[in-house]
Amino acid sequence: MPLSSGYEICHVRGELSDEGLAEMLNDMEALPAQVEMLLNNQENIQRFANRYLAAKDVFFIGRGVDHAISMEGSLKLKEISYIHSEAYAAGELKHGTISLIEEGTLVAAVLTQENLYKKMISNMVEVRTRGAFVMAVTVEGNTEVERAADYVIYIPETNKYFTNSLAIIPLQLFAYYISIGRGCDVDKPRNLAKSVTVNKRFPEIYRKWTKGLQKAAAGVYNGPENDSRKGVCRPMERQWWHNKAAYQIWPKSFYDSN
């Protein structure tokens, strides 16, 4: 279901006002132009990334939804550049994580949620005073972050529910240019074989699987020939036979090879 339809449903249910719906839709329509704006700034990110081609460790921190963005940024960096990278919830730094910070360690801080700005800035000051170099990704207008960061990347101001779509782009570009600078193959990261490439029979198996599910969902009972219930699936039995049919159509070779 399109995201806009979800907002319209909230509007019909009275959970979103007319002004709120209009604002949501306007911010959504502005996203493509905002993404393009961030992509046009990639030269600055590339210059910054070139300074950390030899980095051994990079840490990402964030709170709330920003923690999720940090995890994605960290995953992308380690995935294509092979640099050790971890993402931590900024509120848990004092539970041992902060002991990993050394002089010159790069820490990428994501802070896009206005209600968490002060707490995140406090966390950035903590790691910076212990020698970390802090790169911050935040929303335009949050200039207060400059006193706690060494390098700041601003993303366009948008609805708080859409900031994650914009904040991840600078982190992905950073990982990309780090990888290119280190001479890594961005398109084919090592040791990352995908399931669809490992098993060449996957499309055929998937078609058989979905066909089996359709039969099971329709109530077709694949029991023994002498079973009087054949062709009947009672409501309480539907889920059990649905799962059984799904399992039966996958060949044993598939389980052995995965």
C-alpha cells in the first residue's frame, strides 16, 4: 500500500487533521528534490572520506530512530569497505562502549530528532573530549551541533517521519567513497553471496512453493487417498496444512544447500 494511502486512512479515521495531511503530502512530494540536493553535495563528502581511507575503526551513534539510521550506515561501511564499524545507542555509551574511543577515532553521530538534540550533543561532547573526531549528520537549522562536532553534514528540513530517508544518504555516500578510495569492489563485496545467486533453481522452486501455498489456502487437503477429509480443510486446520504444504514442495536438496 502506498505511503500516501496510509496517511489518508489516518485522515479518514480522524487521527490526522486536514492541515497535517496536506503537510505530510507536501513534504513527501519534496523528497526527490531534497535527495538530489544531497547527491549534488557528494564532492564534499568525498573529500572528507579521503581523510579516513586508512581508518581501522569507525563508530556510529544515535538515539531513537537515529540509532536505526546509524546501524544502516555502519552496516554499509563494513559491507563494502571492510573497515571495522559498529553502531551503538548513544544513551548506552557509558555502559562500556565509550572505552573503545581512542585519539583520532572517527565517530559518526546522527541527530535528526529535535526532542533528542540536547542529549545527543551531550554524547558527542563525551566522545570528543576523549579524542574522537566527530562527524555529525543533522537537520538544517540545528547550528548548535557545530560546537560539539568537527564536521557537520546538513540535510534539508522535512517531516520528522521522513528524515531517515534523507539522513542515510550522506552515510551511504561516505561508505561508497571510502570503499572506492581503498580500491574495493563496491558492486561485488567479498563473502556476500546472495541466496538468489547461490541456488540457480530458486525461481523454479519459488513458483512451486507459491503454487503449493495457493492450494493450501484454498482448503485443498493433501492427505492419504483413503482419508475421508480429502478436499476439505476446516478453519482450525487451515494454518497447519498451509505450513505442511509449503514445506512439502521444497525439495530436500534445497535445505541441504542452504
